Amino acid sequence: MSKKTPKKKLTDTLKLSIRNEFVQGIDNEQGLKVLSTLDELYKKHKVARATLYRAAKKDNWKNEREQFQRQYQEKLDQERIKNLTEESK
């Protein structure tokens, strides 16, 4: 018989924290963005899986993540171009 671990209630504050981690990721030791899956996040934050998936779907986290990634990539590209032009001078 397996023991279930108690789940935390998904408060607005916790939901926002998990959403930010899912959409924007976290920086690792090398300064790179690491994006987590919803499965990793519900385990990490000990919330109910179904509740987290429902919140993510309702608030459209997947589209927000894709939009954030596009904007982040554009920012990185602009910084690389700027650095290359500075180096070539």
C-alpha cells in the first residue's frame, strides 16, 4: 500500500509562482534558461496534477510560454548582433 503525500492548495500566489516558472523558466548555473514541464512543476510544488493542468489550460500558459520564448530569442539575437558589430569595429 502506497502512502499519498499531502497536496498543497493551489493559492493565487503559488499559482503565479508556478506559472512564472513554467512560462519564463529559471536560470541555471551557466546563466541559461531552463524550462520545466507541468509534470515536473506539480511534483516540485506538491500540488494536485489535475488542478495544475486545469489552471494552465484555463489561463493559456502554453501560448504565453511560446510568446515569451519568441521575445526572449529576439532579444538574444539583437544582443548578439550588437556584440558582433562592436567586435568588428
